[in-house]
Amino acid sequence: MAWKKHAEIQAHFQALQAQFPNDITAEILGQSVNGQTIFAVKIGNPNGRKVLFDACIHGAEIINGELLCLYADWLLKRKEPTAINILNECLTILVPVVNPDGYVKATRKNQNAVDLNRNFQNGWCGGSDDPTAWNYKGTAPLSEPETQALRAFMEREKPRWQVDLHTGEPFRLYKQNGTVDYKNYLSATVAKYRQLCTARGLNPNEYTELFRGAFGGIIDDASLLGAYGFLWETHPTERTVYGSPTRVPPQLPVPFEEVEPIWFPKFLPLAIAVSEVEYIPPAMPVTPLILLPFIIVPLILLLSTRNR
């Protein structure tokens, strides 16, 4: 086995669709600058809560496309009772390769040299104006066909969760900024993730978690559309695929043979946590609106007494 080419990623999901026609559907979202297909698959309950995972928005971060192939296998082949629960309760949406041109060439940016994860609307100013920079944001928000296609898809689907898979910062889990309630819900999900890690014999503290502000990334726009967002960094593969001067010392690339036995088990607890943790709205506070009748009625009585 070896790393899949873009066509092989597509073929993998086509084979799953043929094997499990009642559980998985595919949808074309658009095309890249070079005319390559950007596609999504939907797995599970069409009426369930929606959890969207995207990968390879930086084309060289190839491990994440493989992780989503493995996750689809895990779900559809019912490899654990938990997989059955997620199939019944969730609509899992996978976009395995957001940046097919970069994936084919093993480069971070798209054919127009734009860092697609700096090309969304919310926080667009967070990228660089320099076309040679590693985080070049493009000429305008959503200037690229890849980000346009993905944003339009997100607007239609409005997922509860958007999990954006990356490599390059080892063992890091970012939580998007938001209200106190928003942060509490994300923190509850992280707690569930750590609980699952412990139960599976993994280090529950291996991944760090940070709140971060908007920087023009996909989870920034997802949050504008009402989704909860994680940016998940699995392993520093990207920095050696094409050699980035911004990261020293260089890391060794992940051997393909390590993806399933080592890196997929580390990803799985997060995928389960975002799929299983139920959102419980906060208790309604006692607001002035609720107290209004108790204030107005005595006030009316008092005024009427004075006017007699």
C-alpha cells in the first residue's frame, strides 16, 4: 500500500458507495483552478445532526485524506458499536480533498499560489498580501473556486460541527472563539475526547487546545454560519513534503504504514466526541422581560393610588 493519488481517493469512496448504497451518497461541489473535481460524501442518517470533516485544504497535508478514507471505512463497516450509533444519529459529511491541484503537486497552496485556508471571509485580513508568502490570502475573500465551492456547500448544509484537518503543528487542537456558552460546549466536547482517549489507552493530554481568533480559515466562516469549529493538527508531514523554511528543524514524513495503526486511532476519539456529545441549551436566565409583569403591575397600582 502507498499514499493514494487524487483519483484513487475518489475511487475509494466510489467503491464504498457501491458496497453500501443505502448509507452513502456523493456530491460534486465544484472544480479547482485546473478543473479537477472537488467532492463530498454523506454517510448515515440524512435527518441526523450534521458533522462535517474537511481535509487537504493544504494540498501537501496528505495524511488527512487517508484518515477520512479510514473513518468512512470504520463507519460503514460498523467496526464498533459506536459506529452504528453515529450512523443512526448523525449525517457525517466528508470532503477528503479541498485542494486537488495542491494535492496532486504535493504543495500547500492552490494553482494560483493562494493559501486556501486564508481565503475565507471571516478574518481574511489574517493572511499575507505577498503572493510568495506561505500564507498568501489571495486578491479578495473567496477569490478562489475551491473556497467558493466549499463556502456555498457549507451555507447549504449548515453543519453543527466543522472539523478542519491539518498537519504541520504536532499534537495541537484549536477551538474557535465564541460566546461563553459556545466555549463551554466545545470544552465539554474536549472533555469527552479526553475520556475516550483514556478508555482507549491513549494519552488524553497529548493534544493541546487553544482558543484562537479569526484568521480567514474555513472554521472562521463555519462559525459565522452557526457551526462549532475545531482545527485539528495531526502531524508535521507537510513541512517536509515540499520543504518550508518557516519550520526548523525539519520533521520526517509519516510512513504510510503508520497511518492506520498509529494516527487513525488518535483521530478517532475526536471524531466520536463531536458526533456524540449532545448540545444542551443553557437554562433560561431570569431576564428583565420575564420580570416585567411583576414590575409593571405593582407600579400601575401605585400610580393609581397616588392619583386618587
